[in-house]
Amino acid sequence: MKQTYVAPAIECDGCANSIKRSLGKLAGVSEVKVDVAEKRVEVEYDPQKVEEQAIFARLAQAGYPAQKA
């Protein structure tokens, strides 16, 4: 499943790398793409292995609270 989120706190490539590292540690997340200019995070994940709420929580924990796009 693919889902896109908007995270207004994204400002640079360092932010993007931090998000990729953080979400990449979640079991069930297979791909993370970050668009710095659009402040969007696209996550491909297996909903059988990770709940969407865990993705929101991990983004917030990393300093990038998000909402669905």
C-alpha cells in the first residue's frame, strides 16, 4: 500500500534523510520517498505488518508531524 503524507517541518535534504532512516526501521515499510520542495513523504508499506498510526507516530517522534495528503 502506498500513502502520501504532508509534513510541513521538512526543510532540507537532511530532513529527508532523517525521515528515510526513521521510517525505514519500521517492519513492513518497504520504501520511503521524500519531496523536500512539496514537503511530502510517500511511504510504501504492508498494512499487515505495520499500522498507519505507527507511521504517524514515527514521523512525529522524528520531529516531522504529518497528516494525510
